[in-house]
Amino acid sequence: MPFPHWGYMITGDVVVTYTDGTTENCTTGEVFHWPSGHSVRVDRDAELILFSPQAEHTPVMDHILAKLANA
């Protein structure tokens, strides 16, 4: 789902991979902006707060929940 996300990493470590192949590591205590066109891998259990427009964020959460249900 091609939507940006803003947020804060409460705990944990994630790696964000962008469509151009670049990666970004996000860890405890960091504020982040993930532009459209990314995927996220959790390397260490993570708790984070996402700030995104609801109209864009709801389909993303539905997508994530569907993936988790099939895991």
C-alpha cells in the first residue's frame, strides 16, 4: 500500500526497505518518516506510534491484519 507514515519508536528495531532498494534502520527513541513505497521488517519486537491520515491508514491496517491472519 503506497502511503507515507510518520511515527515514534517506543521500543524495538525495524528495517525499512524502499522501492529503490535503500534501507533505513529505526530503533528505540527515534522519530521517523517513511515515504510512500516501503516495506518494514521487525528485527526486534517493536512498539511504535504511527501518525498517518486515517483515510490512508485504515487500508494499510486492514492489509497488515489480513497478512497476520494468514501467517
